[in-house]
Amino acid sequence: MKKTRRLVFAALVTWMFVLTCTLSTLVVKAHDDEPGRLFCTFEADVVWASTPYWIGTVSGDISGSIILMENPATFPGTTEHFDESLTITTTDGVVIKGYDLGVYNLNTFKFRANGGITEVSSPAWEYLVGCDLHMSGTTTPLVIGGDVHGSGTIMLMAP
């Protein structure tokens, strides 16, 4: 029972982090003073399914929806170490896929992750494949089976 609760809690935290990272990546805003970098913001909520996941929106230069799927996490001390796969679907229907690896603080509800973009469905977006991804943000307190919301930023950079 205790092990199951820890696994569910870890999965939820990981999903929150992934969702936040993914949403940040979808909403990309280019800055003139930082060529080659795209910035996004995101908002996401946990869906408590047999395998919990995050779902939400991204906005900025890239706008659309995001889904973050968490893989099994580890829980050293007061942190969750997670890895996630993310799928962003732009408002134009372009699918952007990637991954992130990160750490979620179980006391402060803050997360940070790094990853990359691995696949896009449109030749016009191929320049994103291979881009590095950095996500960070916060979540509401983790309540297994309850409402959990995450928000943050995503930055995409040329490798």
C-alpha cells in the first residue's frame, strides 16, 4: 500500500513536470536579443487515469495543446526524478514530439527539466528536430486523485 502510494505520487509529480515542460515548449516566443531561441508558456492539469498524465495548452510563437506522459520515476529524499515524453499539437495540426528529464521538489512544488525535440509532422517545422528543450515551473500541491495544476515556461534552443 505504501509503495503503491509512493509510485502514484511519483507518477503525478512527474506528469506535472512533463506537462509544464511540454506546454512551455509549445508556446514559443522568439526574442530579437536571443537569436535561435524560442520561448513558450504553458498551463496543464493532471488526468488521473490508470497511467496519470498531464494535458493542457501552450501559447506564444507556438500555440496549441500539450500532453505529457510520465515514465516511472524515482524519489530520492524530497525530490522526484522523472522522465517524460511530450506531444504538442499546434493550432494548425502540426505534431511536435520530444522528451525531458527533470527533478521535482516535493516541498516547494517547483520543477526543472532538460530534453529535446525528436520528431515533427510537417516539413515546415523540421528545424525544431534536434533542438534542446529546457522547462521550469511550479505546480499546486500534489493531491493524488485531486486537482493538480502546473504552469511554466519552455525554451527551445539550437543544439
